[in-house]
Amino acid sequence: MMKKIILLFVLSLPVILVIVLVRTFFYPSLQVKTETVPHLEIGDEAIERFAQSLRIVTISWQEAEKFDSAAFDAFHVHLQTSFPLVDSLIERKVISDYSLLYIWKGSNPSLKPALFMAHQDVVPIDPLSINDWRHPPFDGVVDSGFVFGRGTIDIKSQLIGLLEAAEMLLQDGFQPQRTILFAFGHDEELGGYHGAREIAAYLKANNLHPEFIMDEGGAVLHGTVPGIPDDVPVAIIGIAEKGYVSFELTVEDAGGHSSMPPKNSAIGILSSAITKIENNPYPLELDGAGGLIFDFVGPEMTFPLNMFFANKWLFAPLIKKELNAKNSTRATMHTTTAVTVFHSGEKENVLPVKAKAIVNHRLMPGVNLELAQRRLQQVIADERVKVAVAERHEVNEATPVSDVTDTNFLLLQKTIAQIFPDAIAAPYLDVGGTDCKHYVELTNNIYRFQPSRLHDSDLKRIHGTDERLSVDSYKESVNFFRQIILNAGNSTH
């Protein structure tokens, strides 16, 4: 019997090889072909307007009493004085005192609006890192071809860039057919519950359901996508974002003196549960939202790498092994669990009466809160460990996955090809969170993309030390915003 199986396997090898090679040879590219457009000159005065926005300290503090309303008021004044045509010709609404909604009315009211998003707030600076900055984080210094400061990448570049592009188009007399909306929340770094959520409620109440939404998220990445050479950038477009929930694990015990310990202490029981969680991760999903990126970048790879992705039916185990080796790629392929807090014990000779841990989950689309809690209990398999949703922690389900075959996704791909002709455009799953989660009831077409060229070293600067953006990248992004407003404003589908 075994000889027959081996013989059958040997005989089938040529057939498998032919199938693999044929699928590789006919592996279709999903890139949009279009003509590039000339980049307009962006002057130094535009860079100064961007730099000046960084000097206004619009921090979102966890402690509500630290909120500086004067800073946000000053930021609004800066927008009004920097972009006078936007201020005079586009309707502006202030929502929740500090969030902004701009309504650039189109000439054709039958067309749904296009919504472009960013946020005004930035995260605080770690006091221990202040001396490690090349320039003070709120000085907005332009040096050696870079603009330095908190918010350069996340994400005043998007907010100021959008208004810069709008001002340019207004100077040219552009009138969109489709209404263009700009939504700039003021508390995205705290979840957007007073900003983006209230803007979304206003849009819903006024029947302003966007044709599509574009917010921050992916970027034009250099040297970060496996299998793609460093000199070939990949413009990644977020089509969904993971859900977020933290579970609290609690073990209660009688306590007592450490000289007469039980076989299993509260700490020991909880530690065993945590070990089980870390030893039983969610399986990787090549065919889920996270795996779509390889349908777009796979055909652009050279042989033999393209062969592996053209034949996932055969090489899936090898692909998963490679993706599993790196935290960043692994995170996009499955629901992640991370033990982030552990509390127990007060004194070295006293047995604790309680042990508590927090396990943070980032949920893949299709894994809801209930499923995650049930699986956690099954993995732990110990009734002594109580599992509950952690109180006073953010809870969000994963967002729906936007269709990559929709005309709106293709419009975004087209604009990327026009401004970044050297880039491969591809969808990806956002493992973090954005204000987009508050808009999911308004449209099925939500994309997360910021047109900034970033390298691996830049990604560490987001929310970190020495945040900066190159002057050339900012100028390129303004050209992108101008072009996508033109494309969206003139689109009649």
C-alpha cells in the first residue's frame, strides 16, 4: 500500500509542477494603469504653515483636567488665517466645541459626498525622552530637509495638507460636482468619542451619507513589506481595522502565611492560565482581510517569490511560517492576545488573596467580543479563573471590510498611481484604531491612507521620539490631496 502511495506521489509531481508554473505565469496584476500627473510646485510658505501648526500644543491628555481649550482655539485661528479662501468659501461647523466639519458643496446634489478625515490632537511627550529629540517637539523646526515635531506624521500633515490642497483648488476656481467634506476631530488619541462620534451623528442626522471616506492609516512604505525590494514602495490602504477589548482575569484565594502555602497559590493559578493563553495563539488567516495585501503585492514580486503567493493552496504552510517570524506581519494575520497588566501580592511572607491580570485582544473581522471571551475561557479551562470584560476600558468590535473591487477603492488606487507611479497599491488590515470606527454606519467604503513616504525608522517615530516628516514627502502629499479631491469631485458614479 505504501509503495502505491509513493508511486502515485511521484507520478503526480509533474502535474503539480505544471499547475504551479501555469498559475504563476498567469498570475494577474491588480494594479491600476493610468497616466501620471505633473506635480505642482509647493512653496516654502506652505511648509511654514505646516510647521506653525506643530507649534500649537493640541495634546489629548488622559486626564481631562489637563485639556487646554486655548490651544485648540488657537489652532482654529491658525486654520482660518492660513487658508482664507477655505474660510470664506467653504461652510465650517464647530461640533462638540472643538471638532471641525467643512462642507464644500458640490454642484450636483444627487451625488453622495466624499469625506476626508484627520485629527487635530496629538499625544503627549514622554518626559524621559525630551532630551533625546533633535529639536524640541513643539518648535516645528525645519532642518536638513525634514520638518520636526509632534504631529508631523500623526497627523497634522494630513489635516494641513488637505486644506492646503483645497486652498490651491479654490484659487484655481475649481467647483466640485460632488460635495467634499473635511472632518477634523479633536480627541482621536482618546478614542474620538467627543469628536468623530459627534461629527458622524451630525452627518447621519442631516442625511449626509458619504460615497466613501478616507482617513489616516496606511502610508507609502519603503522596505517594510516582505518580498518587495527596498526601492519599490508599497502604498498600503487600510480596508478594515481590528476590534479592541481587554479581559480581566481574576483568581481569589484564602490567603494566609507563606510558611504554609497551598499546592496552588492565586499567583500560580493565574500564571498557569497566562501560560496557556500565550501557548495557544489564534491561528493565522491567509484568506482573511489581512491576507488581501498579498493578492496585490504577490503578482509584483519576482520569481520565485511570486510563485508562492500564486499557489497559496500549496505553499500556505511556508508562507505562514515566514509571516509568523515577525511581530508586525503576524499581527495582521490573526487575533492577537497580549498580557499587559499583572497585579498580586503585598508582602513577601503573606499569600495574596487575589491575583489579577489584563489580557488585551485585537480582534480580527469575524471575531466578536462574545467569541473572544468564550475562546479565552476554553483555553484557560480552569473554573478558578474568572474572565470578564475589563471595566473602564475601551471596547470596539472589528469594523466591516471594505470591498477592494469597488469603484471607490479603484479611484484611490488610480490617484496613488498618478502621484506615486513607483508604488504598488495594496489593501491591508489596520491593527490599530482610528476615528473611522465611528463612521461605519454611514458608508461601506472606508479607506485608511495617508500619502506620506515612510521608512522602517519612521514608523518608530510615530508616538515616539524625534517624530518628523520630510519636506519632499509633505509636498508630495499636498499634490496627492489636490488630485484626489479633483478625482472625487469630478467622479459621477
